[in-house]
Amino acid sequence: MSKKLLFFSRLFIILYLISLSKAVYDYIEPSQEFRGLWVSAFSGDLKYCKDKDTYIDQMTLVLDTIKKYNMNALIFHVRINNDALYESELNPINRIFHKNIFSAFDPINWIIEEAHKRGIEFHA
């Protein structure tokens, strides 16, 4: 290998490594950590919800506990057994809310509003 080719290949490698290290220095630390809790009727978190009032009581307790332990996100399972916890034309309504009148009470909208009141992100 000629000295010139060897020089340029080493120079290329050095410049490549410098460009990689620059990417590390350009990293911007997020302003907060993602500390969340997953809630699902599939795992039994909502199994005793039989009506609107029970749902509100249980989810208020969950949201207050999330806030107490300084978490900032709620991951909420909205399609459990190929059914929905929201009004849907495509999926059947989950047994928890099959008697619910969604025009009067929307459980997902309610939990989103309550989570945001506490400064908690909502993820479905």
C-alpha cells in the first residue's frame, strides 16, 4: 500500500471517529424522565369497576398514587380483548362499559382530563 493511500485512509478514519464523537457531544438531555405506570383491566387493575362511580373512585386512587410516587405518565390499556374502553363503531365495547352512555360520560376523556390536572401525561 502506498504511503499516500495509507495516510488518507488513516485521515478518513480519524475524521470519521471525530464525527461520531461530535454526535455524542451534541446530545441534549431531556428535561424530565419518563416515569410511568401501566393500568389495564386485563391484569385486574379495573376488574371491580361495575359502573361509573366505581371507575371514578378507582382511577382517582390510581392517579393520586401516581402523583404521590412522583411519576409523570399513565399508560392506559384501552383495547383489552379486542374490545374497547371507548365508543367505537369497529370494536365491541368492553364489559366494563357496555351499559355506559358515552354521550353522558366518556371514561377515557375523563381520565385524560384528571391526569392532566395532576401534571401526568396520558398514553393509550
